[in-house]
Amino acid sequence: MVVQYQGEQHGKSTTFTIRIIGNNLSKSSSNYQIDLLIGDKQLPIFTTSIHQSLSNCLKEIYLFRKHNGIKFNASSEKVAPTLVPYDLVLYNYNKGALFMA
């Protein structure tokens, strides 16, 4: 799943891309790998490359954004058309973690 946001880092406008890769390793659990990109450049944001929940992935992006002066414009969200419908439902349920106060 790929989601893009317009935003800014330290006052400079740019496009941010969140790439979410869901890896169903078993029927009882899912693992998620997530990448944050500015343009084509991947940011080294993660303390671990695999998370047990999408919520934890998004919280880590939030903390990275807060620490590095990155702001997303929530209304500019664009979701790539090729995705698993369940991933979109799960993302929409958890994306509040990206925009915590």
C-alpha cells in the first residue's frame, strides 16, 4: 500500500510517501514493514524494520515527524489504487496516530 501526502520539512514544501508492506507470516498474526520517503529518498526512521501492528508503524512515523520538523497536510492524502482493501480499512482506522496533537 502506498499513501502520499503534501507537506513541509523545516518550511520547505515537499511530497512524502508512506509505503506499507504487510507480511502475513501466520494466520494468527501480521507483521508490517513501513518506509517513509521524501521524493525518491528513503528516510532512515525505524528502530526496527518490522512491527507487529500497523498502529505501531504509524506512531513511529509520527514521532519521527515531530522530532524532525515534518508536517503532513492531511487533506492532500492520495492512496495508490493498487492495494488490498483490508489494508486500506486498517490504515484508515489507525491513521489518527499520524496526526496526534
